[in-house]
Amino acid sequence: GAVVSQHPSWVICKSGTSVKIECRSLDFQATTMFWYRQFPKQSLMLMATSNEGSKATYEQGVEKDKFLINHASLTLSTLTVTSAHPEDSSFYICSARDYEGAGYNEQFFGPGTRLTVL
Amino acid sequence: AQRVTQPEKLLSVFKGAPVELKCNYSYSGSPELFWYVQYSRQRLQLLLRHISRESIKGFTADLNKGETSFHLKKPFAQEEDSAMYYCALDSGNTPLVFGKGTRLSVIA
């Protein structure tokens, strides 16, 4: 199946700094990517839908200015956590859909990035 | 609005026992349903989808539109089945809607 990568796999930063997480679709083009947040032993919470060449669509309650999303190309989306605070510590997961034309389109997930804010 | 409900947060079964992970959905259209699995320290991956009617790793799931359910079943659980299982609904060109997940623990 298609592969989605994330970089870095983990990051530790000081409170107040910004952190950028990259999500790449390695062998397919993804016009749409998704960013999720997962707390320990909990389900994925959709943060935003990243659309190539246009603004991201954020879910209710997600701060747009806090979590900046850029989808500059068909294979790359970035999530920047600005002025990170300890409560932003979490596991961030991206995914991308590989459209097979009409009908079914599987969503592939990256391995996730663990962010720890001190 | 679309909604996926997984009523059990944790399900513990003995090795060799049958397993059923429940999933109910709410959607007015014609849904596509999936089961995703997340093994410890691994990424989320697709287990099976209802349209293909496959059996993956011994798991099957039948879409019951009358009961709006898509329960995941396996006749004989194995230790390696221990993982988080997520039921998901696809309503078209929108993000997948996930249930809260069920942690399956298979006891030797």
C-alpha cells in the first residue's frame, strides 16, 4: 500500500518555542491530508484537513493561529505548533488519501510524531 | 451528522475464545465502513473494509444496515491480536469519522 512518512518521529522543545512537523506521501500524490492528535490510550481527534494550494479546514475548537498548517505540494503538508506549551504535548498523526477514482479511497496514516513540551 | 460508536473501551478475552468488537454508526446515506488496527508502537493501519468482504488475519465484519452495525469478529483470538481497534465511517470526500476505539487484550 501507499506510504506516509512523518518527520521528526519525536521532538522535545522548551515552552514558548515553535515546532514544525512534516508529513509526506512517498509514492502517491495527496490533494488532501489530515492532521490528528492522539492522547495516551485515546482515540484520534481530527484537528484539521489540509488542502493542497488552499487554506486548511480546522475542526471546531482547534486554534488556527496555534496550529499552522501548510500544504505546499501534493506530497507535503506541515503542521507548526507555535509558541508551544506543555499542554500541547501529544502524539500528532497525519494521514493522506490515495484516491483510486470513483468509489473507494483508502486513508493511509503516518507513524506519528511525539511532541513533548517542557 | 455522522457518528461511530464503539461501546466497549476495553475487551479482554482468553486465547482461543471468540471475539466480537462492536461498532454502530449513524449516517443517513450509504456508508463505507472500515476497521483500523493500531498495534503497540505502530501506526494505524487498515484491517478491513466492508466493500471488499475480505477476511484479514481471521477477522470478518458484516455491514448490517438494518441495525446500523459493523461488528468485527474472529472465531479464535490469538495473543498477537491484542491492539487498539477503531471502526471508521467514510461518507464521501470528507475525513474518516472514527469511533473512540476498543482495546482488545488477549490473555494467554
